[in-house]
Amino acid sequence: MNPHGLDASAYDQFKSFIVAVIPFERNDLHFVIGALIVFGFLLVPRWHRSLWPAVVMLLSTLALGVVMEVLDLYDDLRFRGYLRWSTSALDILRTVFVPMLYVASQVIVRLRRRGPNRLEDTTNPRS
């Protein structure tokens, strides 16, 4: 049985087990998953020196979040009889939130390193 008193799939039972073992709410698990992915990304040498691996990490996290929510939507349809689109959309945003913050911070750092003068167009000098 899941927290709603309905039958549960193996995926929902696994999530319930994780929530029972780890002191987090079900919605907080999405933030934790995103943070663990960023932490794992930072442990790989030289990956954090370039922006492209960070973007790939963000897109991979997005894909994982979508897959998790497809499983949740399937459970919703199967056990509730309807889809909870807004809940799933929020869960996807929760999953990618920490990786998005990391990528945004890296973009800001790289733009600041360039300096304000490097962003100007020098191909058309004004006469």
C-alpha cells in the first residue's frame, strides 16, 4: 500500500522504502537526486572545467526526471484513474533545480571572466 491507501507498483514501493530509510519527504527526494548528480559530476576530474559536460549533466538529469515522472503518471493512471500533470511537472523541476543552479553559476562565472569589454562587438569599429 502506498501512503494514499491504494495498491502500489514496485516503483512506488521502492520510493516508499527510500522515504522510510532516509529522513526526507517524497518531494524532497527530487532535490536530493539532483544534488547527488551534481556532486557525482564534481567528483569526476576535469569535467567541471568545461561548460559542455555540465550541460550534458543537466540534460541527463532532465531525462532521468522525465522517466521517473512517466512512471509516476503510469501509477497515477493505473491506481487513481487520472493523471496529475501539475505534480509531475513540479517534480521534474525539483529534480533539475540543483543542476540548473550549477550550470547557471558556471555560465555567470565564465561571462565574468571574459570581462565587459570582450562582450562588445569589435568587428564594426565606429568611425
